[in-house]
Amino acid sequence: MISLTVGTQMQQAIAGVQSASATMKTFALETQDQQAKKEYQQLAQSLDSALQTLKKRQQFIEQQEPQYKQ
């Protein structure tokens, strides 16, 4: 089993959340259902908020543990 560094794992988590947010935004644009559109937009906002939290955490990790910086 390959062990990933904390920095690599964080980058993967950030990429996954970015992808999920983009997908929700696409769904919101493509649906005609106003309730679904609202729900997709709310999910995208939640994911964007989580993304900011993860990015802050990534910066902290990189400051505390320079070897994790990619």
C-alpha cells in the first residue's frame, strides 16, 4: 500500500470538493426544476465554504510542516 503525504491527501480532498461544486453548479444551470436548481445552488455554496476551510487548513499544514508543501 502506498502511503500518501498529508499534503497530497489534502490536495486530493480539495480537488474532489472543487469537482463536486462544479458539478452542482452545472446541474443548477441545466435543470428547469426551480426547486432542484435552488437545492443544487445551496449545495454548491456549502461545498465552496468547505473548500475555503480546506484551503486554509492546507496553508496551515504547509506552514507547520514544510515537507508537505507540494
